[in-house]
Amino acid sequence: MAKIAKWLMLSSFAVALVLWLGFGGRSEFVASAGPYSAVVQVSGWLALLGLVSATWLTISFFGALIRRTVARNAVRYGMKRGR
């Protein structure tokens, strides 16, 4: 699951950046007050998807870190899990 989230994050940020800078999304966003074209909207949604997957990766990384610490402390101090 982490590999999927990692590649989803990287690809969505890359495509959003290409759309934003390469296809005029930034210039259109700055110049007009709305409604925005598909380039601006798609790049925004892709950036949001990248942020969601980055958040998922962060939560899963620290969750695994905490689980390993709890297991190591249980072995080190002779305690059972959950007590």
C-alpha cells in the first residue's frame, strides 16, 4: 500500500506541476477571477490528491515506527503487549 501511495503522490505532484507551469495554469489563475479552465482545476485536484497520499504516507510511517518501538520495548523490558 505504501508503494502505491508513494508513486501516486509523486506522479500527481509531477503532473500537477507540469499543468500548472507548463500549460498556463498559474498565469490563468493569477490573471482571472474565475471561472477557471480545466487546466487550473485538474492541477488543483491533482495537487490535493498528492497531499492526501503524502498524509497517508506520513501516518503509516509514524504508525509503523510506533509499533516497532512498542514491540522492541516489550522484548527489552519483559512486558506483554497491551498491559
